[in-house]
Amino acid sequence: MQYIYLHGFASGPKSAKAQAICDRFAKIQTQLKIPDLNTADFSQLTITRQINQIAAEFPDDSAPVTLIGSSLGGLVSAHLGQQYQQVQLLILLAPAFGFLSHWLPKLGDEAVKRWQDENYLMVYHYGEKRSLPLSYDFVTDAQQYQEDKLQRPIPTLILHGMEDEVIPITASRDFARYRPWVKLIELDSDHALANVTTEIWQAICLFCQLP
């Protein structure tokens, strides 16, 4: 089994959550790959680009893959699981289901319209600790990735904070409701899940049957 971690939007491989989980995998002598989904060009980020990048990481021998995705990385993981049979398990941390419907209203209609007209929006990148331009192509690309298309019955574990201020937990509840292959664990936390790393690791071990 190959394990791959997908970080969130405007984040990176060195995020606290990614490194905490990577350290746990290292302690059981299991490799966790954490690709940089920014690929040195955050401005041209799209979900399609991320899907293609991660698919290229899959083993050539069709060995099974477990994806661990955080926030937008969780959404990307879910679509990878739909498209690629090699993906055998999904672990989604506060997955960004309905991402555009939650994010764009916070920007406001005027800002979104200006973004569309000017093609670039300055977005604060937490990994780089500075604002970077993002093409409006991100939005037009993301619009094709709808949750109703995610119907492959792949064993899925979702861990979501009940106080999530970015992606409301109702997004995961709605996703799990009509998919019996999805297990949702609700945690006393926010979007960062920083205070429940032990609970997350215990759930991952149980779900993946790790030592």
C-alpha cells in the first residue's frame, strides 16, 4: 500500500497537520509521500492539475493507494478515488465539499466580479506566508467537480470538526448520508483540527489497520 497526503488550498507539504501525520507514519516505519500541489506555480492552480499530478505519483505496478486529503486536498482525493481504481482507501480531513459555494460568498460579489474581469486575485498563501496571485481559471475548472459525481463505493473515513468555520460540518454530513461506505467522525475542533491530532491518528490506524 502506498500512502499519499494531499495538503489543502494555499498550504504546502510543511503544514503542521501534514508534518504531524508524517511523523506518525515515520514512527511505524511507513512512508507517507507529501507532494507539493503548488508545483512552484500557485497562480495556475486548478483541481484538474492536482488530480493529474497525484495520479502520476501512483505506482506503475497498479499497487493499491491510500489517499489522505486535507480540506481542498480532501476534495481532490475524493475525485481521484472516483477516477482511479488504484485508490483503495480515502481519509478526508475536513474535506472541502462545496468549496466554491462556501468560499466565493465570503469574497463578495464585487470581488469575484473583479477577479473574473482581471483574471487574477491576490490570495494569502499560508505555506509561503505572503499573498500570491491566483488565476480565475481555478474557479471555472472547479465548477466541473461536483460531489454528486462521487459514487464509487470506496471505503472512506471523514474526520471533520463540529466548529469548522471554513467548511461547515453539514457538508460532510450531507455527503455521508446517502453513501453507506463513508464513515464520518465528528470532532470537537475547527477547520485546522490542530487540537485533535491524537484522535485523528488513532482513527487512521484503525481504519487502515496500521500497527
